[in-house]
Amino acid sequence: MKPTLFVLAAGMGSRYGGLKQLDGLGPNGETIMDYSIYDAIKAGFGKIVFVIRPSFEKDFRDVVLDKFKGLIETDLVFQEISNVPEGCSYTPEREKPWGTNHAVLMGKDAIKEPFAVINADDFYGQESFAVLADFLKSVAGKSNEYCMVGYHVGNTLSESGAVSRGVCVVDENGLLLNVVERTHIEEKGGKINFLDEKGEEVAIPANTPVSMNMWGFTPDYFDYSLAFFKDFLAEHGQKLKSEFYIPLAVNELIVQGKASCKVLDTPSKWFGVTYAEDRPQVVLKINELIRKGVYPKNLFNN
């Protein structure tokens, strides 16, 4: 059984100033998503499911899905504020959906096999998709065995300034204990530091694993997430900006002893477009990978 890749593409990219998931960054208009899907096909994924907002379905079908015909099976699911379990309520003033794990829940009826979750606008690298696919193939038919690709924090820094990252606490067996959000991570004088709760700089080794929202799950994760989401709405449903994030559910399952999450090491360098100013650097990095022969110049039309 081949694993499925679940691509979170429902964000509108407000900080970037447009629908960045459809922004052409490669030499022939390829998006970051295109490179991820190229890597996923190469790694042995069998299907791609995208979660999007219904408002840009037509553009997405025309610009994204058409190019994959004959290459890999694709499917679309939709994330809306109103996608909540029966009997749950929320404030009518809310304007945005409920975050990344709410988006994952939208795949419940479309995905029945082990699956990976990635952001549409992050570049993850071929090695990451390879180790992720290998893990998911190994847990086919199993339950409660998850994984997360742990990037070396030194490979995720921004050239534009400080970043926030989910720093992973891992046990001696490489299993995730929890994810701790650390802010203002940057390199100074050859050392990487973050700011602690007191606002003091704390050094962190360059190979410390951090989460870039690249996860692997067996299908039972949907049922757990649905139960957690009901509890989440009962407590936070009347708040305008509450977010139901993936680490929130994963941490809870680990604490309860219901599931394990293996942290997979990768040498890949992450990059992405968070702000419009990031775009030129991403274009340069993609062109350099093409020059080195990692990717063909025409990604899907050789």
C-alpha cells in the first residue's frame, strides 16, 4: 500500500500578499508545491490530497491539478469555518478556520491509508520525503505509530532575521516527548540562540531537531483528532482566534500514552516564502538546485 501525501493549502497567505500556494517560483512557473509533489512521487507516494478553501477551487483545479493528470492520483477536500462536529458551536464572529489540525480532519473521508502532512508553501527537500515515505510504508496496517521529520534548526534559519520554531524534546529511542515553541531564534557570532521565558538568550546546538510541520500518521489519527476537536471547541469555540494545531493533538496523545511519534532525522535544508521579500532568495535556491541536477529544468514535461 502506497502512502498518501496530504497538502495543507487552505491558507490565503495574508502576510505574503496573495495566494502564495499558486505563485510560480521555478523557471517554468513551478510552485513550491510542485517540487514537493515531484519529490513525493519519486519517494513512492501513491496519491495527493489537497485541502483548500472552496473560494479558489476553480483556480486550483486549473493551475494545480491539471498538471498532475497521468502522473499521480489527486483529490480535493475543503476547509471551512462551519466544518465542525454535530452539536458543537462557535462564535458567529469568527472569520478564519480552526488551524492546521482542523485542516487535517478534512481528509478523514478521503484517506484510508498511512499519510503524510505538509504545508503547501514550505520547501522540504528530497531526503525528507524519502525517509517519510519509508516510515509510512513500514506502518501500513498498524495503528498509533506516527512520525515527524525533525529538521536541524541550523538548516531552518531565515536570512531576513529571527524565526520561531517548534523545538523537539526527544527521548533516547528517538521518540518525541513534546514540541516546545521557541521564539526569536537566530545565529549570532557563529552560535544559534533563542529567547527564553525571561527574555534571555539561550544557546541551542545547530543539529537540534525542530518541527516544520512535516508529519506522518496512520489513519486512526483522524478519530483521535475528532474527539480532541470536540473538546477544543467546548473550551475555545467562543474565542475569535483560537487555533487547533497539529502539535496540540500529538502532544496530548503522547501524554496519554495512546500513540508514539518517531522523530526522523533529515539533512535537508528547509526554505519557504513567508513574506514577499523572501521570494527572490527562494527563486535563487531553486535555480541552484536545478543547476546541480537535483531537479530538471522542466519539472513535469521532460
